[in-house]
Amino acid sequence: MDFGNFLAALTPLNLAVAMFGVVAGTLIGSIPGLTATMAVAVLVPISFSMAPETALILLGAIYTGAIYGGAYAAILLNTPGTPSAIATTFDGYPLAKRGKGDLAVAIACFSSVFGGLVGAFALLFLAPPLASVALAFGPVEYFWLSIFGLSLIASLSEGNLMMGLAGGALGMIMSTVGVAEISADIRLTFGSHTMISGFEVVGAMIGLYCIPVLIDMCSTGEKHLKITGDVAKMPILSAARITFNSKFNLIRSSIIGTLVGILPGAGGSVAGLVAYTEAKRTAKPHQRFGEGEPDGIIATESANNATVGGGFIPTLVLGIPGTPPDAVILGALMVQGVRTGPELFQSNGSIVYTFIYGLLIATVLMLPIGLIIGRYAYKSIVTIPKAVLVPTVGFMTIIGTYAIRNSISDVVVMLCLGVFGWLISKYGFSASPIVLGLILGPIAEQGFVQAWTIGAAVNNLPGMFFGRPLSQAIIAFTLISLILPWYLSRKKQIKVDT
Amino acid sequence: MLIKKIAKHTAMLTMAAAVSMSASSTYADSVNYIIPFGPGGESDISARIQQSFYKEKFGDDLVISYKPGGGGAAGWASLNGLNGDGQTIMGVNLPHIVIKPAQKDVGFTTDGIHTFYMFHYTPDAIVVVADSPYQTLQDLIDDAKSKPGGVVMSGSGKASANNLAQIKFDKMADINTTYVSFKGTGASTAALLGEQVTAQWGYTSVGAKQGKAVRMLAVAMEARHPLFPDVPTFKELGYDMVGGAYRGIALPSSASAETVTTWSNRIGEINADPAFRKKMINGGFALLDIDASQMAEFMKERTTEYLMDARAAGLIK
């Protein structure tokens, strides 16, 4: 990692490629359904003719841009553009509803850049030791991590816990439809060939989040989002002030994002959710999460961009993709003829370090690019007449859902879930527990089955589930996050009573 | 004013649509190469390696798209409904296309898939970490004999190439190991490296990627892999095991005999290119040349073996 590699990352070509990657990634990521994985996969062929380090910079820049771009739709349309941005909707959309969409977009940009830098610096300085974290995580730890994620349902649905639990259970049942990932059983298809593919998470997410918003847009006459400030002026300074005043949240969420990114099999959606839970758990009394609290956006957006650098750690050190886009990037390197795996750092150190500097540069470039595109995105959504906005967004949801698996039935499922989501929202149900169940269900199931098989083989099931220090730590965190809010509100109640 | 506004927004809409479409489109003269899995897997990587050689040799673009779902079933069930003019081809995997329809009605049959070329396979291999006490295959067998079920092996998927290899080898060596299915080879390798399991039923491609971090005890090939001259084959050690995850390409059933021959020759030509071979071998793949004329015999042999092993293990009825 010498200065030469830094200069190599600064060649005009590498800079141009980083800039192009961030712009393309942000645009693609902002469209619901077009995920970071898709953005990288679609643009991989462009990279074949490039030198390996330039190709890597391009793909890394697209990836990080796409993760950030997912925030636009989350904030302005209540639809996560990528699964990583699920928790961004929780506070981003309420903030936008209150007329501060531009502020929310700018906060997301600052947080994403900060998180992205933390992840990239971890990759630069701590990659080999952190890679061992990925390996220490066994099936049982994934099981407990997903249980921890599911505990978020409790804090998401304060006041109507039963509804939240019902939604979570429904999501988990939906996740079992089709061919089971690790047992190869074909479940709950009721003889239908269509259902063999199961529910596609991104498509389901678009249906459950976006379609209700579109229906509501049609049913009311008022503007989609209130406008309070000057549309042409982005509140950059106040966004920066709000973001960097939450130093502690910013740093904690970025570290969570980096660590979760390192775990193959978790990814940006889990990172964002865990960081959000932690931010909410440690909230100050005046903060109202779920109603447009900037700290919610800061936590999610810094965490999900931190997973980019974090995910590259096992990818580059071990040859094991940390996240799905990393798998595509590893494949592109193989096509280039670069040997990946543990020998990559030794035999191709200059490629790796040039790339890491390139990723850092791309992350910094995301600040101006993200603010400019963000302002344009905000301006378009608030000024376009509804008569144009609704069909445009509707069209994009259909194309986006179709593109994930080239499947028309996914579109039908998405629309049905959309109507279902709209109906239950009228009865006070939230879609988020369903989506949490859908995402975390398979991780929990796989971890459980694998841990049980291994535990039974070594004749130590209790030790497998409860005896490992890492598991114990995750269990402790889960208990704290479940019991603490209940205990605190009890204490408050007693005070009021006496 | 309003018209101007609408025109502007329509332009934006078109741009967004163009971006969206590029994810799933096919261009006029290009060939649509559908992979029935998501991007980033070994089927995708080997197709990507073919992609650049195809363009170089035949001038047209090979556009790769993905249709994942149901462990490949969604793609294969749709294959025969596609246009058979030779502009659309689809990746095919063994043992998947044999095992899936044998489990349940999944919308396609093994015989209904018209595979015209099997171009490579990733040979099965038993992999252990570098500091494992198992130096040889015999060490693993001895250990497994001393504690039935206590040797835990990771692998990718159930009723998959890895799983069938484990079942077959357990029978041959008269041992009883525990197989733990993971989602993909990456996850199964991570479990091995983190020593969550004792050994892995993996592929030669794991050895190629992991280098000195792992040791392969044996590979399921006719002769040793050029990348690993020191690793014995199962055959050398007295176990008649040759196989792995096979990958090929199919056309819709409506394709004419002429189209099938043309395509079979094209893929054969790419397979014969020394630069292509070198890339594939460095990735740990083993090349295979089963063209359209040899396919029926090859498929019959494979199908019989897979179904027998899977039935014996209770994976199918």
C-alpha cells in the first residue's frame, strides 16, 4: 500500500471511470427493482476491455452509488430502491411528507459518504484481521443474528405488538414458499409451477411499499409531498450540521455496517436494520423515531454504505463474496484472468490497493454527485404533476419487478401484494414486519437447520446453540433490546402511578 | 407551459425506462444467453468467459440475462416456450435437470430439455483446511470409521452434485459422514475455512481459489487436474468416482436440426481455443466436449446414475 498505488488510482481514466460508475450506480439504484447486484451485473461487460484495477474501480463505484441511490425512492416514494434502504423509509418518508424531502436526501448523502469512507478505510487498514470475523460466524450465529433482526418488529410496532408479530409470521411463511434453498424441498406451492420460484423479496417489497403510496396518490387531490422551502435550493448546510451533530450515531452505525458487511450471507438490508434498531434503542427522549427523525436516516444510510467496503474484505482476502454484488465482481475478475482468493493480496497487491484507493475516491465523489442528482430527484418528484408522476412510477415498478428475474408472474405477485398492502394499511397494519420476515426468515431457517445438523452430529445441541461466546453476545443484545424498552416504560408508569 | 412540462417529464420517463430496459433487453442481432440462476455463480462466470470469445469469433454479442427461481426450475420450465430461431440459448446444469423433475412436477422434464453441448464440469473434490490432521483420503476414512456420523462435511445444496458425491463415496468407502447443506459453494467454503465443519465436499474450483489455505484430498476426475498435479484422483485411490457439476447449453425444442448443429459447432470452437481453455483451467474448471451427437448417450448414462444414487439415499421416491 504505497503512495504509487494512490497515484495510480488518480489517473484521468480511473477518475473518469469512478465518476461514471457513481453516476450510473446512483441512477440505476434509484429505480425500485434495479438493485445494486443488477446494476453491477448489467455493466460488467463494459469492464472486460479495461485493465483489472480500472474494471474494479468501475464496478466498486457502481456498487456504492447504487446503494446510495436506493435512498431516493425510499425517502420520496416510501419505496426502498434497493433492499439496503428498507429502514430509510421508516423516517425518510415521514420527513419528506412533512415537506423536508430535500433535507432528508441531503442527510442521506452525507451519511452515505461517511459510512462509505469508514468501510473503505477498514478495507484499507484492517482487511486481514477483519476477514477472520467472517469465518468466526457459523450457522448458529447467523440464526441468532436473524432473531436479533426480527426483534426489531417489537420496536417497530409499539402499541400493536400482536399485529407486528402476525405480520412477521406471515412474512416468514411467505419466505418458505417454493424450492427451499438448502433442503431442496418444494413447499407450499399447491401444485402451481409459478409458485416454485417463491416470493421474490425485491418485488414483494415494491408491491408492499410502493403500490399503497400510488393508490393513495390517486385517491387524494392534494400534492404528493408538501413543499416548505425553496425547491431550487438544497439545504446542504443544515443537512451537514444535523448529520455531523450525530457523531456517535454516525460512527456506531458505520461500524455496524462494516461488520455486518463482512459477514457473507447478511448484507446491506440487515446492516441498515441493525443500525436502525440500535439508533432507536439509544434514542434521546425528544426523538421520535418513525415520524421523521433524521437519526433514523443517518443510521441506515451510513450503515448500508459501510457494507460496501466491509463486503470487499472477505471478497478480496478470502475469495468469498461478502454480498451478492461482490459475487458478480469476483466473477468479473476471474474473466479478466486474475486469480482471486487468499493469494490475491500477495500476487496482485498493486491491483488491490489501487482499487481500494479508487473506491475511496469514488466515495468522496459521491458527495457532489449525490447532492446534484438528489436535488434533481427531489425537484422532479415534487414538481411533476400527479397525472405524470403516478404512471411514471407505476411503469417503473413493473419494469423493475420484471427485470429482477425476467418473470411476468413476479409482476402479478407484486401487484397483488400491493393491493393487499394498501388494504392492511387501512387497518393499521404496517408492511415492514412482513418484509422483515421475508428477508430474515430464510437466514434464520438455514442457520437453524445447519446448526442443528452439526450439533446433533457432535452430540452437543445445547452447546451448539447456547455455548458459543459469539452466540451468547448476540443473544444478550437481543434480550436487552427486547426487555429494556419494556422495563423503561414500566418504570415510567410506576412513577406516574405513585 | 403545461405541454413543455409534460414533454420534459416524458423525456425523463423515457430515460428511466431505457435504463430499466437495458437490464432485460435483447438487441437485434445479438444472442440472448439465459442463465437460470442469479449473477455471480459459477454458471454465470463460465458464461462470461465464453462471452468475449463468442464476440471475437462470430462477431455478434452474446447478451447474458438471468432468470433465477426454484433452483433453476423457473428458467427450464420456460425454455421450450421461447423462440427456436437460434437467437436464444439457455444454460443447463447437471444433476439439477435430472433431480428436480424426479422430485415433483416442476414444469419441465429431463427429456424435454434439448441440450446441445456439455462444455465443462467442476469436478467433485474433498477439501480440508491447510492445518487439518487429514493428510490423505485414508486419514479421513479412518476417522469416519472410528466415529460414525461424527465427521461433518459442508457442501452446496441438497440433492446436488456435492450431496450425491457424498452419498456415493460414503457407500463406496463404507463410512457414514454428516452432510450439511449450504447456500452455494461460497458459503460452504466459508464454513470450511472457519472450521465450522471437518471437511468440505467441494470442487476443484475451490482449490483453485483458495490455494495454500486448503488441501484437496482427492478429485473426481479421470486423470489429475493440470492445476493440481499432486492431488490424486479417487480412481487412483481405488474409488471409481468421476463427476461433478456439469454445465451445458440448450436450445428450445422448436429449434431446427440445422440450428442445433450450428450451435454445437460454435461452442465446440470456443472450447477448442487455447486461450479459453487456459482461463477455464486456471479457474479450476475441467473442460468437456460432449457435442450434440454424443448427448443422448451421455445423458442416459448420467441420468441412470443420478437417479439410482438419489433413490438409494431417499432424496427422491
